[in-house]
Amino acid sequence: MKNNSLEKITEYIQKNDNYLIIGHIDPDGDAIGSIMAFKFLLDNLNKNSILLLHDDMRKEYKILFKYLKPKDYYIYKNDDELSKLNKYPNAIVLDSANIDRLGNFKELIQGCFKVNIDHHYDNSKFGDLNYVNSNESAVGKIIYDLTKTIPIDIKKPLGTAIALAVLADTGSLKYPNSDPDSFRLIANLKEKGIDIVEINRFLQSFSSLKYLKLLSKGLANINIDKSGKIAWLVLSSSDIKEIGIDDNEIKSLVNYPRDIRGVEVGISFVEKQDNFIDISFRSLNYVDVSDIAHKFNGGGHPRASGTKIEGNLNEIVNKVLTEVKKNV
Ligand SMILES: [Mn+2]
């Protein structure tokens, strides 16, 4: 369960070949940016590799997929097809605190030599090699550091993927985890000609009109507690059905309650399927929301965490709020 150095990881990657590359289920920008960046990095080293995708995100992440060929990735269909991927002895696992975060690929990955690169402080260090650094703002930042230890030149696809990862996890350099290194990384990539404006526009735009309509329903249902420090947004499965949006398209809505002035903890409750509730937590300054998420079998970072719970929406909202109030 020990941590290895970045040099050790570099050495392993240089000596070996044939890699699966995977990030966590329900991927965010850091997970997508990181797996893409690793693909471009391995291509640059002439190493054979394939990206494992939990679902189809080619349309949404066109900004990165335009640099890939169909043979560069596999989109999960069924377990029977996974045997085709047995010829890959190595797996690079990114932005995933534990092996359960790998969804349908969990069994496949378990048979590989695992290189685990992450920044979640609660990472279980499940890898055969582990580089876990919770001081880093994004996994994309760690991959950026690898481009120096290897070293390789950052071309547009790699630079775009790294920038997207870092901008996603730092809220475009607005969140408290935006350390000087994150600013320097973005400045360096901008100097190399990476279109930071385009990436920010992508991250800050709405995926569709349906999404915006769903958001407006959520915004109409924001509540704030008496102290003004806890705000939460609730979307029921009937709200979602009414809009007719695909539940894959529903991304994090938790920033809206969190962004009310004076609020310390923002929470979103999204009932994607009947009685299956996705919960996200964000805090501003001092509440450790990963602690709260852990109490409900979830995980994450001190300022950003989440979980999924099965049950009645109203009951769960009340139960979670009771717990949050103890921590604020
Ligand atoms: Mn991340």
C-alpha cells in the first residue's frame, strides 16, 4: 500500500508496453482529460494502448475525440466482449479512489498490472504501482509532471487534454485548490498555443437546451437553511422525465446552491432513476464534505464529494441535511 515516486512510474511506463487506460465511472472533466492525455502520451512514446470508456462520450467531448481514431478506444457494450481486451497486460488507472470506481471494467483491470495515479486523499492504493498525491489540483497536473520526467514535448492534443483536466477540477482556476502550480501549468500551455479560451467555453457552456430547462427546474427548487450556510437543490425523477433528458447528460448541478453568497455547503440531490439518488456535496472554506460522503458510503475530496443512495427522495434529503447540519 505504499506510494511510489513519479520516477518509478516513468521507468515502468518506459520499460513496458500494451496498456489499458481507464478513469472512474460517471467521468468528469479531469477523468476524461486525464485518460486522453495518457493516451496521447503513450502514443508519443510509440506504446500500444486503448482507452476504456464506460459510455459513449464522443459527442460531448468532441474537443478531444477529434484527435482520436476509432481503434484508440473501446466503449463498453457487454461483458462477453471484454475477453478481446485480455491481451493488454497493463492498466493505467486515473482519478479513481478505488477499484469499485471502474464499473464494468473492474474484473478486467484486476487481472492487469495496475499503475494507479490519483489525487483523492482517500485513494486505497490498490495499484501494483501507486502515485497518489492529494496536494495536486487534478490528475491532469500529475500527467503534466510526467511529461517532464519522461520527457516528451507537449503537442496540441496532449496539451488540450491536460488543460481540460486541470481547468475542470479547478473550476477554471476559481476553486480553492487552484494553487500557483495550476496557474503556471495553464500559463505554460497557453504559451505553447493551447486554446485555453476554447476549453473554458466548452466547460462553461450548456450541453443542450434540455439541460438548461432541467437546470431552471432545479434552480426553482433551491432551498437554504436558517443559518444561510447550507443550500440544496432537488430534482426528482418525475422532473427529469418531464424534460425528457437522457440521464447520462445530467452533469453536476451542485455549484449553483454552493455559489450563493454566505453558503458554506452546497448539496444537489438528483433522482436519476426512481429511488436512486445521486448526491453531490461542495464546500467553500472549512466543512470536510468527504467526511459526510463517507457516512453515506461515498467519497471524494474535502471540498467536493458525492455518493449514491437508494431510497425515498424526501427521506434521504432530510437524513442527509441532518448530518450536514452537525458539521457546519
Ligand atoms: Mn480529479
